[in-house]
Amino acid sequence: MGQTKRNGGIEMVYLLVGAAGFLGSSLRYSIGVFLFHESAVFPFATLTVNLLGSFLLAWLMTGLFVRFSLPAHIKTALGTGFVGSFTTFSTLSVETVTLFLHGKIVLAVLYVAASVFGGLWMSRLGFQVRKGEEAG
């Protein structure tokens, strides 16, 4: 996403992406713990973080990154590090296959549809929120 800054021979962007990734994955884990229920048959925690992440990345890309002149390594840390570790396509995939394997085909299809179309809708909402901020 941009040039890296060197600090004592260490690529600063890697440290920033790692730190932001730690925060994003920690927040994702916390939301998972908060929303997890033993009896749950639908992966609401993963759906929640993926939808929030779709909104957040769109808002960052069209809002914060446009409004403020942030260095490329900060943009990379926020987009790739924080949002990238906050959202999780691999968990979506495993949970979908698990639903299929347990014969919950309708739930699996609903989960994929809610994830894809919900993610697109949340991204669009992120763009619209930004446009509303410009108008206000």
C-alpha cells in the first residue's frame, strides 16, 4: 500500500502492521467471546466482524484516508494490519463447510449470502457515510 520507512534497519511498516494486526485480531477475538454461545447454530460472531470490517475499510479508504494526509505506512497499518486481522475469510470458509457437513445447508447458504451481500452493503454504507460527512 505504500513505501516503507526504515528505522534502525527495521522496516517500520512491518512493525506498524503487526501492532495494528494485534489490535484487530484481539478485538475480533473479544467480539467472538462476547457473541459466542455453545448452543448457537449460526456463526453470528464471524458475520458481525466481517460486516463491521467491510464498513470500516470502506470508510477508512474513502473517509479518513482522503480527509487527512496520512503517511502510506499508517494507511497500510490500519487497512491491512487492523482491518485485515479483524475480519476473517478463512473462518467464514470453515464455518460454512462445517454447516454443510452437519446437514445445515440452508443455514450455510444463508451465511454465505449474508456475508457476501451484507459485506457489499456495509461497504456501500461506509462510502455513503463518508459522503454525508462531506456534505455536513
